[in-house]
Amino acid sequence: MAGKGTVYLVGAGQGAPDLLTVRAVKILERADVVFHDALVHSETLALASGARIVAVGKRCGRLSTAQHFINKQLADAAQRFEVVVRFKGGDPMLFGRAQEEIDALRQAGVRVEIVPGVSAALSASAEVGQSLTQRGVSRSVTLLTPWVGTGEAVHDWAQPAASADTIALYMASRQASAISEGLIAAGVWPSRPAVFVENASLPSRRIITTRVGDLAESAQQLGNGPTLLLLGSVYESIVSTAQRNGTDQRITA
């Protein structure tokens, strides 16, 4: 039997509350209950002033809520409430396990709607001030993650990364050494420019310029914030300028 409520998978964007879409804000204002990821900003959650707030966060390498339990919570909530929000960092449909939740909810007869958000690759590019694509330099962009969850089969992420003009690697900072080795083994030159972007869109944002052969060393300068790794020839000017200035990082606030 279908529940009386609708579950909205809402993208919270990369971090800054003012990057939310108008549709997302309107749904949050109507929400009865909000199940949110660990990285959703507290000011963003405050927009759901009339809702019960439930943390179901997942962070790489840390204890987190089991996905099957989240699925059940969402389905159960839809039997009790009219507006149920599953609030995800970035965009729900990219590396957010959205399909697992969509499938489980549909199987339970629950209505589901998707509200897009600003994904990390777009927000990080805005911080760097360099387009992911550029005429004559980059005509392809590949979005990847090297991260493999418990029980998942190992996948070959390096080959598609090596063949793309520009690469955005999600959940990459903790595996910088393996990423560097994997890319070089796949044929990427160690000198290929790369940029780490930590806490994109937030006042604590940090940009570290580097090269594929130096990823492991550069990653040691990162904090604990969510980090995206951008690679490609489009970043050559940024990396070269930083090297000429005698620094491999740029921190903005």
C-alpha cells in the first residue's frame, strides 16, 4: 500500500546555504522530517524550522548509518508524514547512493521526487576559477571516485581517468598515494597538473595546487573537510603560476 507522504531527495549543494535551489528551500520549509547527511550545513538545516531533524550521515572511513536502515526509516516516515526530506550533500544523483533509496522506496510503494543540487565538481571549479571544459584544451569531463565500499568489487577507475581531458575525483584525499600510482600506471604523466579543493563554497575553503606525481605529499596539507581532486591540462596555468611564486597552495577566506 502506498504511503500518504512523498520522500524528496534534495541536494544540499557543496556546503554554502545560499547555493540551495529555490525549490529546495520551499520543500524544506514544508518538511515534517528531514534525514540529513553529515556534511549538510547547520544553517541549511535551520530552514526546516518545523521539521524533526534526523542525522543519518556517512563519511569515508568513519562509523555511519547502514544504508538498509536509512531506506527503512524513509519508507516508515512516509507512512506517517506528508513531506519527508532526504537531504544529501551535493547532488543526490551523483555518488549519493540515491538509486538504492529510490528503488527501496518505489518497492515500498512510496512516492519519490528528486531535487537537484550543486555537485562538488561544479562548486570546486567555481572556487578555482577555471572551467572544467575549455575550447581547444578540454572537451571531455569524467566524474569518478576511487573509493570502494565494504563488500563492493574493486573497479578500474584509472583507465577512464587517463583517457579524459579533465577529471574530477570524488572522495580522493585519503587515497592520494594510490591515486597517483594508479594514474601513472595508466599512462598519465607525473607532471600533469592537479588541484585539491577542500571545503568548496565555505569560508574555510582551501585550494592546493600540485601535480600527479606529488599528490601524496600535497594531500598531507589537507584538513578533514570534504575534498575534490581536479586534474587536467586546463589547470596548467594555475599550477605553473603557483610554482613560479614559490608556493604550491592558495588558501582563500
